[in-house]
Amino acid sequence: MKLRKVTAASATVFALALTATACGGGDSDNESSGGGKDKITVGIKFDQPGLGQKTPQGYEGFDVDVATYVAKKLGYEENQIEWKESKSADRETMLQRGDVDFIAATYSITPERQEKVDFAGPYLLAHQDVLLRADDDKIKAPEDLNDAKLCSVTGSTSAQNVKEKLAPKAQLQPYPAYSACLPGLQNGAVDALTTDDSILAGYAAQDQFKGKFKLGGFKLTNENYGIGVKKGSDLKDKINKALEDMVADGSWDTAVKENFGPANYKNEPAPKIGDIKS
């Protein structure tokens, strides 16, 4: 198993969690071995820079830092975490089958999903937004996307939502993936890319794109990211406690700055557990 690259955020996470463990923070049914198991299996995205990405050095991103912190609070060292790719369409099935213990993968809490799985959190409030070229001064509001070339990714509803509800004259340009949109945005083949602002910030924070893009700041929707667990799992309450600790000891803020800072992402404050914005 490859170990993820240790960022400044994760280093802070480990040090703080180790201190908590040394002070006797675990309880008898949490145990340093996580309830008798020698590993914990966690679902993340493998292809979202800044959130969940598999690299030659291992795994990195905000979701990875959050999941690593949570796993540590549950009694697992980093080398006891088994990372599994959790594509959007597979998440509920993976939890229901027991393929993973929990999932932290830009997993928005919705009523439909709550019928199938339970959620801890939310741990991040994101919004649908647009990514623009840094020197673009024409698109200042959603209605300015009329007649603009808007990247449309197969299987995503974000661009279609903009066209149907905000800018009916937007020209949707099909691309196979968000990563493919970025060179098109850079060279002018498209004028904007839309999805969650956290995802856009992660892409824009990549070394080859630093300073070249900006977020519109439109906040078109609320996306409450939660940690998914199997329906009825007792992990939900334990994970909620871990998320509260992460905010309280400053590790959450550190992880946000480490993973999104280069894109000037203006994040919302850490949400309170159970506070789901509609």
C-alpha cells in the first residue's frame, strides 16, 4: 500500500491526534486497534486535486486530511488506512456492501442519499461556482454566462443547471472530464467551467495553473459535504466527535489553507455538526 504524502496539514493532524491519544482520549470500545481490526478502509476520490488525489507519492487533499484525522481519532495509524477509490455512482453501494468503513469524497448530503446511508458532518460547506480566467473582466454575475462557452462534462448536471436556470443562452461545450476543461479555459476554447467551488479551487491550485484562474464567487447552490457510513453504523457519532475536535484544535483551518490556499478560495467557516444548508 502506498502511503500518502505528508503535508503540513497532515503533520499537524498527526501531532495533535498523538497528543490526544497519549492523554487517554480513546475509550474501551474504540481501542487503538479500532475495535479489534488491524486496518480501516476509507473511500476517497482519486482524481480531484486539492480534495482526494492519488499521486506517485501516495494520497493527498482536504478529504484525505479529514479522513486521516478521523481515522486517527478512531484509533488507526496512517499505515493502517486502506484507501479505496469511491466514484460518485458507486458510493452508496460500497457502503451498503461493507467495501469501506466510511467515505469522504466530496459527498454532498441529500435527502435521497440519506435514505440509503447515514452521514456524519457536514465538515465543509461548498457551493456550485464558476472558474474563469484570471484576466476575465466580462463575467461578473451568473447572467453574464449568456452567450459564453461553458464547459459541460459528461455525466455532470452543473452546466445544464446554469443553462436551464440562470443563463439560457450559455453555449455548452462537451468535455470528457473537468481536468480536460482547464487547458480549454486557459486557451480560450471555453469561457467558464462550473462545478463545486472546492473542486474548482483544487484544480486551480495545481502548480501549472497557479495564478491563471479565479473563482466567480457566485455561490449558486449549497453543497454540504458529509462523511458517509453504512446505515445504522455506530461510527457516525464517533466521526462527528472527531470532526468537532478537528475544528476545535485548528487542524481543520490548517487543512483548508494547505489544500485550497493557492486558489484564493474563500471558504465558509467550518459548519456545525448536523447543520445542513438547503
